[in-house]
Amino acid sequence: MKITWLTQGGFLFEHCGKRLLVDPYMSDIVERKEGLTRLVKFPLTLAELKPNALLCTHNHMDHFDYEAVPQIAAAYPACVLAGSLNAYRHFLELGNAETRCQLLKIGEQNTLAGFTVLPVFAKHSDKEAVGVVIGDGGQKVYLSGDTLFDEQITGNPALKQLDGILICINGKLGNMTWEEAVQTVIALQPKTAVPMHYGLFAENTVDPQPFVDACHAAGINSFAPHLAVPFTL
């Protein structure tokens, strides 16, 4: 499984020629509507995305980009559109056919672009938000999406024996702090923990290095990803 960080909570997963795109925030709609200053541009063009499936963990603008999602859907008509309940409803409101859209329900495993996708609990202001466990038949990676610290995450048996965790660390607007993210990682004991959801907005970011250092101190491999640079776990 090849993984590419695309800012914030956005990632591109690749395996056997298939591409699963998750939570890409491409526009500047949050800056215009919410006043948060964007620090970096989205690292790929629309033409470079080439997704077989688009997954949105919830319906907030930096995860379900109200401007970019319609552009992606139009540019890639064969791309499956999958999301938690509010994101799924938004896909339909944009005029996408139900046959193209897939509802993600916690505890029900799906197949998207050749990947297995298991939605799991997330504690966020969008009450329908989910995290996802993404598998390629050999590896399993947990992408937290937006979530606060919660024992329903640290105690979830579906989040054990993971090859990797991609976890939010910014500590604002409904996300756990980097210290809480470390606590989560220690409880789940993945092989590798990768911080995310930082570095995009000036008013909502944090240094990832303390998280990385704390994971190393706990005996868990960790690194801060580079934008648009693929990595494997």
C-alpha cells in the first residue's frame, strides 16, 4: 500500500493500480467562509488525482470540499463516491445518482477501489463522522478523520494489530491534542504512527515533532509525512 499525504486529513491510497482518495481539501473555501489562513496549496492538480473512489469521512468543508467534490465527480464519472451519513446525503444533494454513492456505516465493511474499508467510531461535532480502517489484503491502516480522544477508539478491537495509524494531532475544533493522540497510539500499539491534520491553517496547526518523539520513546515507529511524497508502512 502506497500512501500520499495531501494536507490536513487528506490522503491518496494506491494498491495494484487502484486509487482511493480520502478527504481532499483543494479549494480555499474555508479561508473565504471561515477566515482561516491557508498556509500551503493542495499539492496535486485535478488531472493528477485519477481516483477510482472518493471517500469523505464527514461533511465539514476541509474534508468534504464543497467546491472540489463536484469538480472531482464531474472529471471522473466512474469514481465511486462514499461517505458517512451527512457526506453521503451531500453527494446526493449535488445530483449524483444513488447507484454511484455508497453509505459508510460504522461496523459494516465495504470494498472501495479494491481496498477494504471499515468505518469506525469518531467523536466529532459532525455526529455522523467516522474514522476508517483501510486494508489492501496484506496491511491495515487506521485513518482517524476528525475526532476527540475517546475510549470507544482506544478500546475498539477493530483497531488492534494495525500496520499504521494516521491520526489528527492539532487539538482544536473537535480534534485530539498531540498528547491525546500519543495516548491513543500507545493504547492501540500499531507498528507505525503518522501525525496529520496540521500545517494547513495558520490558526489551527501544531508542531508534529513532539508527537513523533513521544511515539519513539514509547517504542512505536513514527515520522512526520511530507506533502505529496508517497510512503509505505
